[in-house]
Amino acid sequence: MGLELFFTGTGLVVKGVLLLLIIFSVVSWAIIMFKFFQIQKAFTESGRFMDFFWKTKRFDTIAAQADRFASSPLTALFNEGYSELKQLMEAEGAKPDHGGGVNTDLGGVANVSRALRRATNLEVNRLEKYTTFLATTGSTSPFIGLFGTVWGIMVAFIGIGKTGSASLAVVAPGIAEALIATAVGLVAAIPAVMAYNHFQHKIRVLIKEMDSFSTEFLNIVQRNVAGK
């Protein structure tokens, strides 16, 4: 018996369960592909941006070419931090020195720190976007499939009661049709759980990189302040 016969041979409730699980699976795979390329690109461009950052050492030059690394969360942090510094300079009438440092005061450092934290939160939200659907699919799909199975078995036993026959030829098709719902639920859930755990690990690594970059950025600003 082919899968299409399983589907057409089931009742309306089990068909609805199977359709819902198929939708969950398709959307999950779309998210998995999207997040895989997004996070992979974030890692690649973050490495390139850090190389460029330490080689260039001038904030104005880095800001002018930051669009080359638009997919990196570190670029967003730099843009927010540098934008805050520029606003402080404009408010105080200061100018960047010729060495590429940016003059500000200690109160301004706190403003830069807040800007970096805001940017970090926004980037974490961007990286985690849609991953909650994977967690939802992984946690609920087996139970949805189990519901379809229980319902299908219940209908099968009702049919047995009506026909008065409990032979294998009568019982087996109904049980098999019911169990397909659990199988589809697991097929939807397992890739979603694996992908969710993988992405969460990668995002945690990126968060550590963002925290390290924020610390280095603030250290550069504070050293510049100390040298005034």
C-alpha cells in the first residue's frame, strides 16, 4: 500500500493531522535552509570584518567600508558604537585625531556601551528569528502525530465493533493507517530539533564574539580617552 493510499484511506481527522504535519515539515525545512545560509554568512563575514578592523585601525575608514560586511553582526555593533561616538563629537565640537582615534569623555563611554548592548540585543533577535518555530515543531509534532494515531486506532476499533470481525485482515489496514500519523510526526520533529540545537550552538558562539568585540571596542575608546 503506497503512502498516497494511506492518506486517501484515512478519516477526515487523520487527514487533517497529516496535512498539518506536512505543513510543519515544509516550513521547518524552509527555515532550516534560510538559517543555515544566514548563520554561515554571519560567521564568514565576521571573520573578514575582524581582519579588516585590526588591519585598518581607523574608525572612519572602517565605517566607510563597513557595508562590505553587512551580514556580520559585528558590523552592526561597530556601526552603532561609531554612530554614538560621532554624535558625542558633534555635541562637544570635537574631532577625530589623525591617528584614527575618537575623542570623547568618560560619560560618553557609558553611552557607547549602551549602544553596543542595544545593537547586540537586536542582532541576537535577528539571528534567533524563526528558530522558535523549529522548537515548536520539534516539541509538538510527535504529540500531534500521536493524536492522529490514537484517533485512527479508535476509529479502527469502532469499525471492528460494527463488522464483528477482529481478524488480521480487518485490523491491520486501520492500524497501519493510524500509525502513519506518528511516523510523519517524527519525520517533522527530528530534523527540526537537530537544526534548532545546531543553530542555538552557532548563535551562542556569535554572541560570545559580539561580547568580545564590544569589550575591545570600549577598550579602544577608553584608551583614547586616557590619552587626551
